[in-house]
Amino acid sequence: SLRFIKDTMKAEKARNLLVVVLPLLLRALLSPFPHSGQSGYHGSSTAYGGDFEAQRHWMEMTLHLPLSQWYKYDVTYWGLDYPPFIAYASYGMGWLSQKIVGIESVALLSSRGFEDENHKSFMRATVIAWDLIAYFPFVYLLSKRLGGPGSKGIAIFLTAVVQPALVLVDNGHFQYNQVCLGLSLGACHFMTLSDTIGVSDVIASVLFCLALNWKQMGLYYAPAVFSYLLGKCFHRSENWRKTLVNIAILGATVVGTFFLMFYPFYHFREQNESIFEVYGPIVQRLFPFSRGLFEGKVANIWCLASIKPLSARKHIPENLQPLCALLLTILMCLPFCYNLFHLGRMGSKLSLHDKNSKVHTPPQHLQGLLWGMSGTSLSFFLASFQVHEKSILLPLAPASMLLFDSPDVIQWFSLVCVWSLWHLLTIDRLKVPYFIIVVLFFCIFNYVNTSDSNDSLKLPMPRRLKKTRVEGMTNIFIKAESSIIAMITLHIAELLVTPPANLPDLFPLLWILKGCVSFIAMWCIGLTKTSMLIKKEELKED
């Protein structure tokens, strides 16, 4: 019960234990529910499989086939379309599945569509294991820097690891997004540890390259990361020679990491294969432009603009759609890139926790980079080519760490993100977990308190938003009460109202409209936040 949680949180050791156990228990309790494509169900009788079968098939394929065939083998049946790092990990998990579950779970060809409760438990356990390896540790590091060692740090940690959208997609629907997100957050941590380019930035570059090699959607963060590090290379205290050396160091780190990831495919190539024959199929699988402007009913600009009477997708020639999406994405990313470049160039001016002070001031450059990463990834989500609903996890992850910078905004954004996934989760038959996890997430941050009266963890979600410069700017869209009521109203209306025969997709379209407007509002907030941080740093220098 909530009272038990409140009482438990008063004891520091029990509180720390609960903070770890609660997210793991939540994930474990979700495991028995259906995954994507379970029992051949995928929203229709003609569809087959899902992300669960795709991940299992990659384990089967990488375990039995030579490296040269990984990106070429039967691409019509869940062909490998993620970067090499996840392919290598699939080989390792396939080997474990063979030893723990049995060879039948990953037997070449004969294991297609394999479903077994033991194997399902194994697959669910691998997701939790990757949470513990790649997501929880980096979230903890950032939580401690942003919120301090007390209850604020705990609140930030819980916000990130109990995010309903992330838990439902990775542990319900079934994916391994948390690895890319965790490595990207780790890169954010290390690149804000020093004023100028140093060892920590090399570590950050390696981590971010690994994130990109786990899932290419990590590119959503690339403009923010590149701009901030480039700004650090041009730090005001550096001369031009040092700047060139810094750029060379980071460039060599990126090239070296990618070389280590991709070189094995050339080394183990088939006889007489050219370099283009080796890497051409990999590039085609990683960037499938043939799939179209967007996938499913995603709450972004292109999907909204494709609704009648606009019908943008019909009016823009198919061969020009990727170019239009690229230009709009660049246009939306540029303001964040500009701000982050100047933020990096100014120097971190890190704010460290003073042990003799009860006040913890989080490092503003870390906050700025997190806002920037959320902003550029939102730009990609709203405007880029071939976007899926699940991509909303990319802007959500860095935003989750900013709980105490704008608590109302972050909690609202968390709820909007998971709400936007409703129809995807409906297909996966995850309606019950959806409501349970959303309510649990909502309640935790309304009723949990710590024993330290000066460091309360009480976060009243339903209260009226403070009319600060940022929140007031888009108050019509994000006032907590009205936004939550609108989402609840649409849920109730979908349950009780039958859409007209000529508008069978009425409710999905309303979801797209509400979600897209909300995400544009969040984009505006992030841009204003980064701009305000620039002005604060300029005032410090003056």
C-alpha cells in the first residue's frame, strides 16, 4: 500500500532497498503478460510475429550463420536491421538460450515462431539483465549529480526507471531500448565532468558510439552531442592548435570505436567480396528508406499532416519525402545545436555538492545537455523519416532526469508519452498493465515522502502549474489538470462511443492530434530552457 511505501521510505536503508526492488518487481510482474505477436496475434489474423520473435530470430541466426550472412539471410523474415553491437549481443544471448532453455529455442529454421513459457521467462530475464547492466547504473550516476544523495536523487532515479512508457515497451511489448538510452545518458554524464576536452570526453564518445551501434535511433541524440562536444573543442581558453588536437582526439575515438564494431564483417567476408558488397547490405538494412515516411499512427507532424484534407504524403512525391523530412528535422534541431555549442564553448562551470551545505545545486551544463538531447530527439520524432511510436522513448529518457528542474512539465510529459502508445499497447493486449503502471507511477510521486522535512519528496502532480516564463509560454497545452482530463476523457469516449462508419479511425486520429500538439509544446519548452541556461552563463561571465 501507499502507506507502507511512505513508512518504509523513512528508514534510509529500507528506502534504498525499495528503490531498487520496486522497479525490478514491477518488471517481473509484467513478464507473464503477452509480448508482441504472442500466439501469432498482432492485431489481425493475417499478421505474424512481432519484436519478440524478431529478437529471438536474431539469436537463432547469429548463433548458426557466419558473420557474412547476418545482414543478408532471408531478410523477408525479421531480417537483422539493427547495428552490429546488438547483433553481437544476440549471439551471446542465443548461446545462453541454447544452454539454459534448450537448442529447440534457437534451432535454425525449425525454431521460427517458437513459444515456450521457459523461453519466454528467459527472454524477459534478459531485458531485466540489460536494465541492470546498462540503464540503472548510468541513471543512478546522473540522479546523484542532479538531485544529490538525498530524496531528490531518489525521486529522479525512480522517475527514470519506473517510466511507464519504457517499462511497457521493453518489458511488455519486448525490446532492448534501455541499452541505447542508458549508454547515451552515460555519455551525457561523462562529457559534462570537465570544462575542456579530456579523458572523460573520450569515455563519453565511446559510450555514445556504442549506443549508436546498439540502435541507430541513437542518432536522434547525435546533433546535441556533436554540438556540445564541438563547443568544448572551441573552449574560450583554448588556442587553435589545442582545438585541432581536441577535434582529432574525439574524431579518432569515434572512428576507432566504429572500426572495432564493423571491421569483423570485412575480416570474415565471403571470398572475393568487395568492401561495397560487404557494407552495402548493412547500410540498406539499417536505413530502410523504402518503408515510408512514418510507421503506424505516430503522433508526429508528418502523420498529422497526412490526415485529410491535408494529405501531405499524397501531395509530396515519394522520392522527395526523405529530403523534405531531413530539411524539416535539421531546421528543428538547429536552435538546440546553436545553444549547446555556445554552452560547451563557455565552459562547464560545474556546480558540485558542498558537504557543509544543505542545498544541492545541480550542474547547469548537465541540465542544458539533457534538455538539448531531449529537444533534438523530439525534433527527429516530430519531423524525420520513418518514425515509429516507440521512438518517443528517446526524448523521454533525458527528460526524465530533469524532474526537479520542471517537475510539473516532466511528469506531464511522462504521462503524455505513455498515453501516446495506447493503441500500440492495445494491439499487444497490454491494456491492464498500462492502467496499473500509469496509476502506480502517478501515485508514487504524489504520496511518497522522506523523513527529512527539509528534503521532501512530495510531488503534487495535479496542482496548477506555476506560471513561470517557460510553463506560461505553452500553458494552454500543458496545464496539468486540463491535459490529464483530456487524455482520460478520450479513453472514456473510446470505450463508450462507437465511431461513425465513415470515420473508423476517429480515436487514433484524435490521439495523433493531441499527442503531436503536446510534443510540439514540449519542444518549445526544451528550446526555451536551453536558451535560458545560455543567458545565465553569460550573466555569470559578465
